[in-house]
Amino acid sequence: MAGNSDKAVWMLIGAALSIWLVYRIYVWLQSSPRSFMKDTIPINTEILPHPALGLLEAAGYEVIGGKLRVPLSFLVDGNAMFSRLYIDYIASADDGTPYLVMLERPRKQLEWTGSGIRDSLLPYLLLYPECGGVLYVNTLTSKVSRITLGKDDGESD
């Protein structure tokens, strides 16, 4: 009779250790350096007033987050280099899809070509792949442009 209870205790200990091990591996994978690519979009609750907010609301978007600073680090031949990306706002569509909002700046205007959009906005779209795209707001012309990432089938050459 004592043998059966010993086996049950050892099975419980083994199950507890297995659960703990799986949990620790999960936590370790989430904290690995490459996990920032899988993170959800952080939301800054401090939303500073700007004329673009009215344009976004008129276009059917709700601003849910303020300015974000995304720190980046690169290792080049053993030397650490640092940079950052800035996102002006986070907006949400009626269906709940989040969008990154970029404001046009006079000193850094977007070149409206395929390569210009790629060079300027692709890092943002790759950093947060769960976002629906980028809303590019020009307050001078009161225009909100929705830019989404698609894949070319190779037939447009």
C-alpha cells in the first residue's frame, strides 16, 4: 500500500517540475533580446494636443496613444551603436485595428514613391507587424493617408 502512495507523490513532484520547467522556458523566450519584434504596440496614455487629432477623428480613427520613442541598438564589428525611432500617435480604427501615426514635418517630407515609402516607413511596419499600417498626416493639406504593407507578386517588373 505504501508503494502506491510513493508513486503518486513522485508523479505529482514530476508534474510540478515539468510545469515549472515549461513556464521558465516560456519566460526566458519572452525576455530574449529578439522578443521586441513580437511585442505588442506600447501605449503612451499621455496624448498631447495637436491639429492632427481632429483630422484623425474626422477620418474615423480614435487616437489611443501619444508619442512613443523606440530605442534601438546595433552591434557593428563589436561596437555598440544606438538610435531611436519616433511614433507620433497610435490610433485605432472602428474595427479595433491599431495604426501608427506619423506627422509630416517640413524638414523631413515623405517621398511619395515606392522606394521613398519603403525607406521611410518600412522599419515601423516591421517593428510592429500586428499594426494595420501607418497613418501619414499632413496638417497643411488636412490629408490623412493610410499606408499598409503588401507583398508584390513579382508581376509589376
